Amino acid sequence: MTEKIDLYYWPTPNGWKISIALEEMGLPYQLHLVNIGAGDQFEPDFLKIAPNNRMPAIVDPDGPDGAPVSIFESGAILQYLARKTGKFCGRTERERIEVDQWLMWQMGGLGPMAGQAHHFLKYAPQMDPPNDLPYAKDRYRNETGRLYRVLNTRLEGREYVAGDFFSIADMAIWPWACLWEGQEQDIARFPHMEAWLNRVGERPAVQKGKAVAEEKRSSKPADRKSQDILFKQRG
């Protein structure tokens, strides 16, 4: 029997990427919650696995050559799991190129920009004291919209981002794109993206992966202590 992969996780878009991948790939895993609002990401044992103090991270007891391996950064984890299973990474070199470039598009573009949109549109105005910054709100709302225009154009005539097959690129992009309302986007502007969101969201493994520890996700404003943990720089 395959040993369980240890998943260090909190129910955020980056966390969902990996819970969805594990469900899609049929890999057994043991869940370890990393409460980022309580500062679990700064615990010494976690930093040995994820030195950048960010989740998700995994430890695979059955790593390369049968030896355990720990991996941080969601994109690196997705690529590792795809190579491990031979699934969702493309069947040819051309398909693999498509998967990789759209995965990098998410990691370098959509994730950071949508994350900043969430911060300045939702969290910053609720901070103590409030930080309601119109320039930052406009900048990240508009850049997220630009990226969704790119995605919408890409999906015209395609079932999935890399082509006619579901891949780790879809797994990376969907958790951020499904939160378009919180990024103050008009989904009617992006009909191909909307159809893709629905298509991916109907997959049973996607639904199961997104539901992991769903009860821990809160829409309430973070309290002062959590704000300090989440948003203040630690030297």
C-alpha cells in the first residue's frame, strides 16, 4: 500500500491547489492543518519543511529513490505530483510546454495579483486602523481583470487551459479564479472563463479537494492579533 503523503494545509486558494491535485490523482494523504491566522507557519518544525513560512507543503515518504522528500511552493508540488503519477502534465512535449507556461502564468501573475486584490479590497479596509487605499484597490482590481481577459481569450474554443485535457495548470488557476467576486470582477465580461469555471467546478475531485477543512475558512474580518501575524513583516 502506498504510504500517505503528509499535506500541510489551510483552506486558501494555494492550499486548494494541492488538496485538489491529491484527490484528482488518487493519492492518499494525511492532513496537517497550518493555521496561518494563529502563526502555525512560523513554528520551527514547519519551517524545516517550508523555510519561506508559507503553506502548502508536503512530505512524501516515498520520494525519489524511495527516500522521503519535503517540498514547498504550490507550483513545485504540483509538478512533482504530476511527474510522480504521470498524470495531468501532458502527453507530449508540446502539451507539457503548454501546461508549464500556464502554470507559471498563474504562479507569477494571477496568484500574486489576485492575492493583492483580495488584500486591498477586503482586508486592508478592515484593519485597525483602516487602510482604504483607492490607488492600490484600482491597480490590483484592474490587473486581475487584465489577466482574466488573457485567460478568457485563451479558453475560447478550448475545454481546458492547456488544450483538450485537464491538467495541473487548471488546478493552479481555478482556485484563484473561482473567487472572482471577491476580486470585484464582472464575470459577464469573461464568458469562456465562466464556462471553464463551471466545467472544472463540476469535477467530483475538485469539489472534494476544495471542501477539505472548509469549516475553518472564515469570511469574518481578522482580529488584531491575526492581522499582525498575517500582514506584518517578521524580520
